[in-house]
Amino acid sequence: MIIMTVLDRRKMRDEKIARLKTGQTVYAESQEFIRIIKRGIEKEELQVSLEETDAGCWFIPVQGNKGENSKE
């Protein structure tokens, strides 16, 4: 059995938030980690579309996010 520490989850959250900022879609399976990512999205004020299923949640970035590669 693998036990994740709080620091591991924070690091994983930060990595997924960074991917969203670059326009990449990310996925999370556990309800706890989905909640952590949602909090990070709110904190960073990212525009993200959610696709929730019984198996997990897809976080799909919407154009115009801070830090996203754009030609503005």
C-alpha cells in the first residue's frame, strides 16, 4: 500500500496546476485530490472546464488563463 504525504500531494497539485497554465489537460482520480486541485484552480483564478465521471475528473483549461502561451 502506498501512502502519500501532504508534501507529495502539494507537489502533485502544483505540477498539475502548472500544466493547466500551459494549456494542458490534467486528470485526477481520488475525490480528495480532485478537491485539492479545485482549490488550487480557485487560488490561481484559472478558467477550467470540468468533466467529472464515476472514475475521476478531467480538468480542461479554457483559453485566456494566466501564464498560458498565447499571442496577445
